[in-house]
Amino acid sequence: MEKVDVAQIKQMDRDYVLHSWAKQKSVHPKVIEKGEGIFFWDDEGKKYYDMCAQLVYLNVGHSHPKLMEEFKHIGEIPLASPGFATASKASLAKKIIDVAPSNMSKVFFASGGADSNDHAVKIARMVTGRYKIFSRYRSYHGATFGAGNLSGEGRRFTVEPGLPGFIKFDTPYMYREYIHFESQEAMSDYYLDRLNSQIMYEGPEQIAAIFMEPIPGSNGVLVPPKGYLEGVRKLCDNYGILMICDEVMSGFGRTGKMFAVDHFDFEPDMMTFAKGVTCGYSPLGGVIVSREIADYFDDHVLMTGLTYSGHTVSTQIGCVTMDIYNDEHLIEHSAAMGNILAARLEKLRRFDSVGDVRYIGLFAAVELVKDKKTKDPLIAYGMDYGKDKVGLMTKFIGMLSEYGFYTYSHESSVIIAPPLIITEEQINEAMNLFEDVLTHFEKTVLFANPSVMSK
């Protein structure tokens, strides 16, 4: 590629690139000059703690030496269309099945998370002969037309009116629940009863699948109440409905286990994945299917596909990434560092603007509020991308960036999901920055002007 200077890059970006989820006039991106471990540096030489692993995918960190070495050998890998068997595709599928729940049998490869979810919907409809798909509010499954219909937050509105058969149901949100429950189990019973009623209203014989993130990620790392996911599994079994878990963000060690479902006592029928399978070093996603579903397609045509299914370069990068997880014990490390992060997050509860902290492994969110008693959020639901977008969260994320703490937010929740290779020292350094920014934000922005709080 022709070498250009930073000013040229920024001008060409301004002239030729459309940036997602943004008004283009307000986009002024920096240029990443280099990255190493959990850090990256911008074009001005500023160093950042990458506390969201870019978009929650760089689990092994920037410029991992084993992956950098593997890229030197990319030219040795023959390209092959999906109809061919290849060493990298077959090996990666086996590596994934080896660490997946025990009922899983085969992998269908896609290019990323959204299209993986699209294909999972098609597979569910083929296997069951039914057409309705249940998914949850406060969920995000991608921006393609199919994944957009699955999603249950404001980014779905651009694909509406949507496809027939996509039904939404409520997500348990323990912090914002207005009903007082005696226990998490009681909350689960309440939401499961509501879901059961909705299944009956929609006709269980017409429902192909219940599609859900085990732990909704971008919508605030909403850890479910005890017994909830197991209860959904039982409802699916009762009515012959497939249970599909979107592990695109939560998979491959993010929660302190290989997959988020491993924290619970159930097995889904399908799981979708992307992000951590290659840690963003090459685009790849896929659908893991149960033995029963795999057997179904022995005698029925799998009527779906894509040009880059099992792309040899991406699957080779996936193989090396899976080896890194194993050789460097990153899943266990994620669990251990998750405990360190949890302790630091709990200390944030002393701040007047911190309504809640939620975490599991290195998957966490800090929810900011204007008032702890009323739980009034800094940004109301659905206002992230609207014309009336409130600027408080934008200001806070900008202040974090100024201090060298890089992450993003959705509504009033700040996502904290660093590379899994992060150390205890680095967690404490980064969270010291977070606390400094939060102190400054409360003093100079949030509680400094009463008019801000009334908006």
C-alpha cells in the first residue's frame, strides 16, 4: 500500500469513508499508529489503555507475536471455495467443538457475527418447519436485515417495517426492575411465566427458536437472575422450540469461561460466534449446531451458504488464536483478572453518579445516573442515536479518552472489557484513571450546573 502521512489519511477518510452509527460531520477519528498488548498509540503519540478491546474482540491484545508470525506465512495458504475440505477449516471446527458444550457437533462458518445470526435463523426455520423467532428487547445481534430484526434496541428501527415472524419479549434487568422480588429465583419465575404466556399467545407450534444473548453485552452486560436461562431451556423443551445463544461478544473467554453458557446448567441447540475466534485479526464467524441438528442435514439440504464460508486465511488465524487461548491459559487468566476488576468496580459504588456495576469475568459495565434514588439515567432508553441525543455520556467518554482510557458506551452504561491478557497492575492503573475522570466529571459537569440535571 502506498505510504501516506497522517494528514492525508484523515482527509481521505473524511472524503471517502462512511462511519457507522454517526452523523458524518461530527466524525473526527484519530489514526492508530501502533498497538502492543493492551495498549495502542494514536497519530499524536498518545498512549491509550484499550479497555474495550476495540469492539470487545481483541482478546489476545494488539500485535500478538504468534499471530504476527502467522501472517508471514499467509501466502503459503491456498485459497479454496466452501465446497473444498481444507486443513484450517477442518482443524478450527474440531478445536471449537472440543471446547463447546457436550451436545455440540458441527460448525457452519460465516464471515462475522451478524451474518452468523442470520444463518442460525435460517437453520432453525429449516429444521423445525416453523417461522416465528423470539428475541429480546435490550439486545443487539447485528446490523444486517435479519440480525437487525433480531435486535431489540433502537438500532433495529432502520430495518422496520421488518420481516414477518420476529417477536420480542422482555429481558430481566435486575437494577431497573420496579417490582420488588424476594430473590433472583422469584424474578426468574415472573419473567418465565410472562414468556410462557407470550409463547401461548403466539402459538408454540409456529415458533422455530428463542434467540438470546446469554448475557446482553452492548446493552449493559445484563447478567441474568438465577435460574432464568435454565427456565428458558425448559420452555423450549416443552414446546419443541430451538434455543439459540448469541455468543458473538461473550464467547472465547470473555466471561471467565470459554462460553457464557458454561456458567449455567443448560445446553443450547445452537450458538453463534465471531469476534474472539480470531480476535479481529481476520473476519470470521459461525454457527455451532447440536448433534441432532447436524444429523438432520445428513438427509436434508442445508439451504444456506456464503462465498467466504470457512475462508482458509481466516480459519488459519482462528486455529492459531485457539492455540493461544490454550497455551497461555487465557480463559483461566480472564477469570482471575475478572476478580481483580470486580473489586475495583465495587469501589465505584461510592460515587454519586454510579447507579450500578455489573460484571462477569472481564465483561463489565458501569451504569451512570443523575440520581441514585430515582435511578434517573444519563441517557434515556433509545436516545443514543436519535436527533435529541443527550451529550452527558459523550462528554464522559471523551474525558476518559483524554486521560488515555479508551472505551465506548451505550445509553448510560460504560463498557469495560479489556483484552484477556491484561495484568492486575494494568487493571489498577486503568481503573485509577477511570476514578480520576469520574471525580472530575461529577465535579465539573454532572453536579456543577443544576440545569444539566434537569434535562
